Amino acid sequence: MARTHDAVREGVRLGLIVATTIWIWLAAVDALVGEPFRTFTVLGGIGLFTVLHYVFNVVYAVVIVWAIHGAAREPSLTVAVAFGFFIVEFGFAMLTVLLSHLGLGELAWVRILGGNVIGAVVAFVLLFRTHPLARELKAADRLDED
């Protein structure tokens, strides 16, 4: 029996998992270097950062899941998903450069970009396990070759 997908439900779940993973990463790095919650303070305070961080991650995840569902029907959307991912990652690299000069120092790369990479890996693994898009695209490619 085919499993039905709900982009909002799946996106919220994915966003909460990724946001929590990144939040824990930031808190752990700050604690390990002896600056508890330094990143959160620089980014607006623990409360404001946490709320905005979770909202951003949930919205981003819902959009990604929605686009992946669309790509299952229209494979050309895969390029849009990949390009969007590249743009967001580039934005985080630029944010990291900015934050390294505005209060986080050289550890901004470990804190911000490291957390972002970990979040992306978690998201990719969860999406790969729950969406057979890669298999469907390979199957479609084999059909084109025949």
C-alpha cells in the first residue's frame, strides 16, 4: 500500500528535528569552549533566538518537503530544490563571515556553519529514508535510456 505524504505535517516534524539538532550543537559548542549560550546571546538572546530558529527551520522544512513532493510528480523541480539549497547554504556561509567579525570570532565557523552542515545532513538522511525520490529518478532515467 502506497504511503501518503502530507508536506505540512512532514515539514513541521523535519523542521523541529533539525532545529533541535542545531540548537543542541550550538549549546554544546558554547559549553565546550567555556562560553555558555554565547551564540544565543550574540544572536538576540536565548528566547528570541530559539523562537526564530525554530520558526525558520519549520518553514524551510515545509517548503523543502513540499518541493520534494512536487519533484516526485515533476522531476525538473529537483533542479529548483538543489539550487534553493545551494542559495541557503551560501547565505549561511556569508552569515558566518559576518558573525565571525561581530562577536563570535573564529569559532563562528564551528558554531554556525558546523551546525548548519549537521542540520543539512540530518535533514538529508531523514528525507532520503522517507522519500523514494532518488530511486524514482533513477528508474525514470533508465526508462529514458530504453
